[in-house]
Amino acid sequence: MSKRDPKLKDIMILFDRNLGISIFSNFRAYDNLIDDAEWLLERTQNSRGFIIRPVSDGDRNGIWIGEYDHNNNEITREDLIFNASASRLSRAILDYSEHKITEKAVMKKLAVDVLKGKIKSKIIQDFKYYTCPAERFYYTCSNIRKVYENLKKKYGGEEKVPYSLVADDVLNIIQCKDVIICPLKVHNAFERIYNFNKALKNLGIGEIIFISPGMVRIA
């Protein structure tokens, strides 16, 4: 952490437990990490989560991370990180703000499971979505391929399998530390298969094909 106050960039990324990711560009307030974050929280709908803001210190780029909850819109914990991973993330966020990369490109780098693998912050490691955001589940969830490969290995040679059996396997295989309510852990077995199949097709990985009522094939 720098002994000096870092230079703040004019973009903030809000990761909310209930609402997902929001990007606030061209941000101007008090030029103070805590005051700016709490000013933003007072003016947005939020529940619990964290904020990332790119910062710099001389020729070093890094990120500030502030955790918040719904009580009084206050920052409860903060991290200031200057290392290679933080520098790359900071640069990607700034590239987006300068229209050098697309929102889709930066959102891939901002996926919570990606951040957990690259940024050494307990604030990020402790974060969980309440309900998995649709964008995350259908397009970036790393568990979809894992579940599909397990099912393909087990049932790939079968012409038809009871969908309830496949749904039970999905429930047993899926392990996610990033959300509290996962679309693959819903109580209804048909809804579980429907959610999984939609994610498979969106990712272009495979498909669960209904052969007859109650029976499916893993394609």
C-alpha cells in the first residue's frame, strides 16, 4: 500500500449481492475513496457488495476495493492493491472507460469467479451473489462445462436417460461458492434441467434433448 494518497480514476464498478455489476463512468465527487464510494451508495439502489475503483501511484496502477452493506451505505472494509494482477485489471477498466475495449470484453474480466482467481482480496473472496445474475449464469459460469463433461462421460453412450436422474446428478455435481441461490440447485427437477440446457446452448457446449416425456439424451 502506498504511503501517499493514490490518484483516483473517474470510473467505479459496483458489485451488488442482489443487483449484479453496475459501471459508473465519468465519476466526479469529492476525490476521496471513502467519501466518493459512500456518495455513490447514497444515490443508488444497493444491498450488499463491494466497489472497485482504478487508482495510480506514480507509475504504478492498482485498484481500490471497498466493501459495503445496506446499513447506512457505509464502507466497512477496504483494500488498496498494487501488484501485477491489480495493474492489469486497472488497465482493462481504464481501456473500457476510454472506449478502447467493449463492455463485453471488460465484463469477462470483471466476472466474480475470475476476480477470485486473480485478485488477492478477502473482500472479493468473501463475496457471494444472492441469486446468480443471468448474464453470469448463462454466459460465464465455469461450472456449466464441468457439469456437462461429467454427464457426457456418464450418459454419453445412452440413447435415453430419465431426466429426473440427470437432474439429480446436476444437483450433486454443482459446487459454487459465488452465489447463495444457484439456478442448478432449484427444487424443481424440470426447471433445473431447463436452466442447465439453456446455459449449454448459450455457451455452444451441448444440449439436453427430450426424447419422450420423462426421458432425455445428452448431446
